Amino acid sequence: MELIEDFQAARPRLLSLAHRILGSLHDAEDAVQTTWLRARTADWAAVDNPEGWFTTVTARLCLDQLRARDRRGELPLLAESIPDVALAADEEFLRREDVSRALLVLLGRLTPAQRVAYVLHDLFAVPFDQIATVLDTAPANAKKLASRARLRLGEPGAEPRETAGHARIVDAFLAAARGGDIDRLVALMAPGVVRTVDPRLVREGAATEVRGARQVAEETRYFADRIHASVPMLVNGGPGAVIAPGGHPLACLRFEIADGRITRFEIARFRPDDSVRRFSDLP
């Protein structure tokens, strides 16, 4: 009875932790369920720190999954490789738990060990001696892995001067598109704005190029689901956004901005070698 009570108390936290590490609700649930199965065969009377035991076992299982994905060349986990049902479940979980979409995108750029160290320490306040046990390394090395992860997530360095203030324009564009505010969208774009899109991202026969602020603004209503799954980010050094349903990258928007208005934007499939990072002037 004590084991059941300990596990039920720990389960929500374990699921949150596994989701941040794996980025997939289905995989996170599998890891937590496997933790439970292992707990049932353990000498529970000898466990003096149930929460620590659950955390260590779950994190190790997640690390194994990340390393397996890495060997198969599946990192980062892209939206196009995930079934629609699983993608919808990830999106629902992301919104329910208020997980940062941008953070999940960036976590996918880390090595398995870096991701585990960062999530455990920075997001769940697990001490480095316990993280070292998960990673089978020394506490000092675990600390270095978390530090390297922090640097990769932050991508320190000055943003290009021409992008100053562009974050607010991109953020305002996405906000207006989500709210269906056509007039606001028109105001944010130059009259002759051009929108291009990879034909693989739209239905067959849809226009891959649209010109004119009003026409582009009106068209956004057909992409409401993708707009709701978009987050402003620097993409390959310029202002943009990443469409990431459930936190899984699908496509990038790259904007050209002049005199405070969007003059052109391109929607392209996300590539694993795309450079993405958060705008420094957005929360």
C-alpha cells in the first residue's frame, strides 16, 4: 500500500519531468509506467527516499530513449515523424501544463546527456550528485553538462543590429493572426508584401505565393491551427518564428522587415541544421 501511495504522489511530477526530457507525452507515459513496474519488483522497504528513487529511475529510462533516438538519427524529434494523434496529445499536454514551446524546440538541439542534466537541475532542482548517478558520471561533469546546455539554449552573443525591435513586430503579427485581427495584420505589413511557402506544407493546388497586405492577411485564417502552434524566434540569424505543434518543429517562418513593416515572409520546412534561438527582448 505504501508503494502505491508513494508512486501516485510522485506520478504527476515524474510525467512532467519525463515529458520535458523526451518531448513526447506517449514516451513519457511509457517511461513512468516502466518506473512503476520496476518499483514493484524492488525491495521497497529498503528505499529511504522514494521521490529520489522514482526520479533517478525515470530519468535513466528517458536517457536511454534519447540515446536510442540519437543512434537512429531522430534528434530533434520533428513533427512530420509523429502520428497526428500523438501530436495532438502532445499539444494538449503542452498547453495544459503551460510548457514553453520555444524551450521544447531548443531542448531538441541538446545532446541526450545535456538535456537530462539541464532538465533535472534547472527545471526540477535535482542536485548534481543525483544527476551524476543518472548519467553515470562525476557530479562535476554533470554540472558541466548542465552549464553547456545552458549556453546552447541561450546562444550568447549580440543579435544582428538589423533585428533590433523586430521581435515585437513578429510577436504582434502572430498575435493578430491568432485573433483573426485582419486590420491589425494589414497595418503590420507593407502594401506589397509577398508570402511564399514550400508547396509540401500546403494542400495540393494552394497558392505558394501571395502578394498584397490584405490578401496575405485574409489568407491567415486558413492556417489558424499552425499559427496557434507558432512561437517567435530568431531563425538562421534573422527575425522569424517556428511552427511547433506539441513542441515539435514543423516549419520556419522567416521575415524581412523594413521601416517597421513586414515586406516579405517565407514559410519553409524545418531542417535539423536550422539555427534557432529565442529573441532576447521577448519574455
